Amino acid sequence: MKDLPDNIPRIFGHEAFGVVESVGEQVDEFAAGDAVVPTFLGQCSECVDCRSARSNMCSKYRFAVRPGMPRDGTTRFTDGQGRPVHHFFGVSSFAEYTVVDVNQVVKLNPAVPPALACLLSCGASTGKKFGVTHFINPKELGEEKPVHQAIAEMTDGGADYCFECIGLAALMNDAFRSSRDGWGKTIILGVEMHGAPLCISPHEILHGKSVIGSMFGGVKPKQDIPILADKYMNKELELDKFITHEVGLKDINQAFDLLLQGKSLRCTIWMDK
């Protein structure tokens, strides 16, 4: 991402499951031994946004890509020489131990398998087995038929809802153009990786289309993640097939290689293997 601060060294990772080792003096929401998932998006449950059903964007501790903790900006990590090591999204889960603000931790049913609980910490990709009924390969369409035209033909005028999950302005525009006149809605989930602006036709806006952004899928972490966990336990939510590989922390580079090669949906990185 173009605007990601270059504070290094830093500990990456933001999807995780863990067990509370200890809590701060003023923390009463959690106790040592609790099963939890950290989240990059916080929920203070006190501000106007956290109390509103219309938003999941905490306005007391606003989301930002910062190198330290959300309250004071300081780091809780140091290297072997005592030099500071920076945080990532306030989670930094590629480590045996991490320090996370209480607003970014959610207590979870300990019966949820750890490898799958990690997915609830942020999100997961989708595939045909998870609800996709049609697939379009732009390379097979040729230069004469753009993607939005193929989708319009397939859906009799355009899709009711279009989701952009990759993080490219060009695809965001494709998603918008693929939505239906009158009520089509485009939801931007991806973070534009090059910092490019989104340019859309004002004429198509006049035709009744709309565009909105969605951080963390609109989920309020502390109230919604436990619901998703219950749905999994009740076999209402498919998670198992998202995990395609597992490695130990010492082999974390192998996990990145699998991702870059397109061979992995989600790779669980175990701290104790």
C-alpha cells in the first residue's frame, strides 16, 4: 500500500487467535486464560459511532496505520539490543507474544478451533464452494467485450450489488459500471494499493447507482464476531475449507511464497510447531 508508513523494523500480522497471558491494571473485561481474537479495528463501545447501528468506525480511537499503540503511539516491542520494534495495525500477530489494546480484543468461545478462529479476526476469500455460481475470466472475453458488459448480459442489466475486494481503482470502476441502473450498489472493500483515486462517471451516478466503502465488512468486532463464531459452531458458516496450508513460525516465508504463487487461500502459522 502506497501510504503505509515505512517504520521498520516492525512485526506484521493482523489475523490471529490467542490466549490472554496477562492484562493491564485497569482491564476488567478480560482475564488470563481467556480465548481471544485481536482485530485491527477497535470498538470502545462508548463513542457515538460505537453506540450507533449505522457505523463500526470507532471515533474515540480512530483506525490508522500507526507504528505504535492506539492511545499513546508508543511501542511495546524491542529487539535484543533494546531498540524499538514497531507495531502493525495494533495487532502484530507474527510473534509468540504480542500486546494489544483492550478495544482491539474480542473474547471468543474456546470451543472454536484456533486455526478457524483466526479467520474471524479479519476475513477470508471466497470460492465456488462458498456461493459463487458464475465466474468470468477477463482474458477469455477478448478486447471487444469489457467485463461490465459481460456482467450486464449475465444479470439482465447489471448486478444489484458489486464488491471490489482486490484494491485497484480500475477494478473499482469496473465494479461500479457492472452495477444496475436504478439501484445498483458498489461496495469498496479493497485498499487501493497504489494510492490511485477512484474516477467514476457522474452521468452513471445520476442513473441511480451508488458507491460506498466498507471497513471490516461493517462488522462491530465485540458484538458481531461472537455471533459469527456461534454460526460456525452451529454449522451455519463454512470456514474449514478456507485453510489450505499450515506451517510453523520458522517457515513463515513458505507461507508468503504459497500466497504469491496463488496456491493458498489461507495458511495457518502455528507458533508452537
